Amino acid sequence: MSKKTIKDIEVTDKRVFVRVDFNVPIDENGDITDDTRIRAALPTINYLIDSRAKVILASHLGRPKGEFNLKYSLKPVAVRLSELLGKEVKFAEDCIGDDARQKALALRDGEVLLLENLRFHKEEEKNDSGFAKELASLAEIYVNDAFGTAHRAHASTAGIAAYLPAVAGLLMEKEISVMGQALENPERPFVAILGGAKVSDKIGVIRNLITKVDSLLIGGGMAYTFIKAQGFEVGKSLLEADKIDLAKELLQEADERNVKFLLPLDTVIAKELSADTKYETVNIEEMPKDMIGVDIGPKTVELFSKEIVNAKTAIWNGPMGVFEIKPFATGTRRIAEAMAECRGTTIIGGGDSVAAIEQMGFSDRMTHISTGGGASLEFLEGKELPGVSVLMDK
Ligand SMILES: Nc1ncnc2c1ncn2[C@@H]1O[C@H](COP(=O)(O)OP(=O)(O)OP(=O)(O)O)[C@@H](O)[C@H]1O
Ligand SMILES: O=C(O)[C@H](O)COP(=O)(O)O
């Protein structure tokens, strides 16, 4: 990676402000239902503890719209982090002000402090320079390890870097180097699998990947707009009518570039989006007018799996069907199995596909599972992420 990391600077004895992404799901009892993002930050935190730095952690949680709201407090995260680290994690009731300052200044080498939710201040999302300066005043070094929030230009992800030496954390480094390597210098064949709900969310990703991959496989709700563009009936499936021309254009571009653009050959169709509805599988050219396409069928699974298993690099973003409803999760499960079988570099690009991979128990068989949803999509679009561009170059 071209950016400096915590390994490139002296952190011992220093107060280090680490922006992490602890935006984790918390249920109505205040229990964290998935701590993946907290665990993903442990290498950076442990490195700083072992290096005898004074560690000040800051994150957002949810979208509290600039004011205090107990529902979005990071207190339960401090408890969970303390369990994971096996050591005390101090907590400041606010991310700026006297309490935060006193607790930050009182830290001894190797101690850890977590600040309360940054988004309890509206200045955070506005990238307010005064607020960024106040955050910076707590520390001597800034580390950005929040890959999941690196697409946001906020005070704690971008503005703060104007006031402190700014470097990447180890999670940030890993995310950018694994996905960057795949995009810039992939081992071939390079296959991308895209699914999920909408074409409009992924236009940028398709446009960028089409210039890099050998094969592009499209499933999920977004496939039906392409199927319609090829002149087939899609019944009551998800369709973005205003994107049909764009879909035609993308199909043509793939053709001109000699990129294999594979669409479903068959589809599971259902009367409605519920587990106890009537459903069956049909060839793609046989879709009835009154049914909804809810998953890829077995012929498509076979076609896609062959590409994936033979890939040297495979990137997957977005489920192949309405995987939240059990009978329609088969396509997504089978694609997860193919990814697990692939011997090349396998990358899951965040969002719902990560949930699917985890639900299905394949997490430890992937090379890399991104902690970013929106951030990984923007990265795959080839955009420069503000939280990365502010860091010092090597
Ligand atoms: N055929 C389909 N019809 C309707 N919805 C579908 C279909 N296939 C997949 N989906 C829905 O798409 C949703 C996921 O789409 P989304 O674009 O959000 O995926 P993602 O990119 O993995 O997630 P994120 O936006 O969090 O990164 C799921 O809720 C799933 O049910
Ligand atoms: O969950 C995410 O994608 C990140 O934490 C960013 O959250 P945001 O979309 O509320 O900025």
C-alpha cells in the first residue's frame, strides 16, 4: 500500500487517536448481535497496546442525527471490546470536552479509552474543522482503521488529518491491499459476481469491473433488468425500467471488451415474497407474467459455479436471491459453496453477501471478507476514499 501505516511511525508513549468502525448491530436489549467489526479492529489495537501506546478509540454507531440518544451509545461496545482484549477499556461519556480530555491525558502506556459516539455531534458529519481540531487535541498521532467509514469525509475520518500525523491501521491496510491488488493486478481468470437488489446501486461497480475482469456474473434482483434488456419477459420481478437502455449499453460494452457477461439461464419464481408461497423453477425465456423471480435456478448455479471454481481471483458482492426467505436462499448458498471451493483469491465485498456467507458458515474459507458495505462498493467503483486519501504517503 502506498500509505504509511502504524508500523511506519513511532507510537510508543504516544497518545494515539484511532478511528475505528464499531458501527455494529445492537438489539433492543442492548446486546451486540454481530461483533465482526470489533474483532476486525483487534490487530491494530493489540499492536498499539503491545507497543506501549496510549490508545484512544473513536467511532460512530448508527445515525443519531447529531444528538445524544442512549440507543446509539457505544457503552455496550466498550464492554464487548474489554472481553475481547482481556483488559479494561475505559469509557468517556462524550468524544470531546472535559471528561474525554481528562481521561485521554490520564492514560498510561498500553491503556485503552473508548470515546462516546462521534455522531452525537452534528459537526462530525459536517466535517467541521473546529470539531476535528478538538478531537485532534486529545492525541499526538491519528490512525484511521475504519475502512467501513472511509467513503465518508467526516471530521473523524478526514478533517482530523489536517492536525496530526495521519497513518492507516492494520485493518485499513489489509482491506486496501487485498482489494487493490485484485483490481490493479489480478491473477487471471478474474471473475466478479454481482447480485443484490438494484442495478442503480451498482452501475459504478459494473462500469469499473467491466474494464478489469474476464467474466462478470449477474444474479439477484438486478439481473431482471438485464434479462428484460435482452427482450425476455420478467413478470413481476424487480425491474428498473429506466435502466434498460443502460443495461443494453453495458452488455454491448462487455461484448466489445471480450468480457463474458453471464446472466441467469433459469430462475426460481414465486407468487409472493413469503416462505409458504407456491414456487417453481423455469427457464429464463419461460417466465410467466404474474410471478416474481426470487432466486437463480440450478442451471445458472452450475454455469456460475464453473466460472468461480476455475477463477484465480473472484470477487462477490450481493446475494443471488431473496436469501432472507429460506426456500429462496439456495442459489446464494450454492454460490457461497463455489467461492469456498475456489483455490484462488476469494473476496467478499461487504454488505448482505457477508451476512449470507456468515449465516452459511463459510467465512473462514474466504481469503478476505470486507468490513465495508458502502465503502467496499465505492472502492470497487475505483473511487478514491476520502478517509484514505488524507493519510500520509509512504
Ligand atoms: N430476485 C430478487 N428479488 C428481490 N429482491 C432480491 C432479489 N435478489 C436479491 N434480493 C434482495 O437484495 C437485497 C440485498 O441487496 P443489496 O443491493 O443491498 O446487497 P448488498 O450489496 O450485498 O448489500 P449492501 O448494500 O449492504 O452492500 C437482499 O435483501 C435480497 O433479498
Ligand atoms: O455501516 C457502514 O456502512 C458504515 O459504518 C458507514 O455508516 P453510514 O452509512 O451511516 O455512514
